Amino acid sequence: MNYSEKTIKTSSGRQILIVGNFFALSQLRAFKDFVENSNYRLGTVVSTNFEHFIKSETFYKSDYTIEDVNNFGILKEIQDKFSNYLINREISISWVYASFSNRIRLHCDANDLAYNKVPKKLSDCKFLTFLFYCNLSWDSDDGGETIFCDDSAEAEIAIAYKPNRFLIFDSFIPHKAAMARPSPNDPRFSFICGLVRNDM
């Protein structure tokens, strides 16, 4: 299968890699089955990088252990093609969340604001976020885009929620999930994994 790959930048110079159509349908079905059968609880935003994070917000979340991530298998599937983003990295945190309509507030996935320089290459980032859209089908009219901002939290880039798409991005980019149209049957599933360089 021919996959698509492109890198875009915020005006602050922080990079986002977008990869589409990478996995076979059988793999996508296995990923979807895995997240559907995860154990969910009410989760909350835990980051404190912006003042408005203190506002209450809940969503259905399943925290993944390293064993869960290995069993999920998605990072193993991309390690050959995208080794420059995975080599010498440890998983710092991982989870999947399921949303029927609510949005996720603006946040950064890296809390260490002392390390905030903008690397020239995405692979040089100390903290990377891997984000995978887990649904097998999704109507573009249903919303749920990921909104990325500059370092001043000004919204700049909207990346559509599309099946068989994953993103790798600088964890210091402020971002949020846009509101999605409520669905009685299939929530918006997203798998998130924090990757930290262990050679810095």
C-alpha cells in the first residue's frame, strides 16, 4: 500500500508529521477491536500549562501500560519506516480516549517548560507525541479535527480526523480536539503515546 507523508510547521516553527493510509484494513480492524475492548473510566485533563486548564473536563479514557502498548502493536508496525522518531525513546505515558461529542481543552503533552527551544528536525525533539485516529470510518462533516496552535496558543492548523491516519509532533505544540457531532454508536477513538528521548 502506498502511504502519504508530509510535514507541516506552526508559525513558531514546531513540526507535525502527518501519515495517511499506512496500515492494511486487517490491521485497522485489529487496532479498533483493541481500543473498543479497553477498560474505560472518566478521565480529566491533567496538564497545567495554561490557566484555563483548571476548568473541569471529563471524557472516557483508558490508560495503557507498556505491556498494553506492546499488545496494541501499532508502534511495532511503524518502527521500520519511522525509526528516526522511535529510536532511543521511551514511552512516558499512553492512553486511548473515546469521545461522543465533547472537546478536549487546549493543552501541551510536555510539561517541562524549561525545555522549550524549537529543534530544527522533528526527530531532534526531546518530547514527541504519537497520535493515531482509530475509527474505521468517519464523516468529515462530523468534525473532531485536531487544532494546533502557535506558542502563544493562537489556533493555526486544523488536521482532519481521518481513519488510517497518524501524527507525530513536537509535544510542546498547544493543541486540542475540536467538537465532534454526537454519535449514538461509534465514539471518536484516539490513541496517544508520549515518546521521550533517553539520550539527552
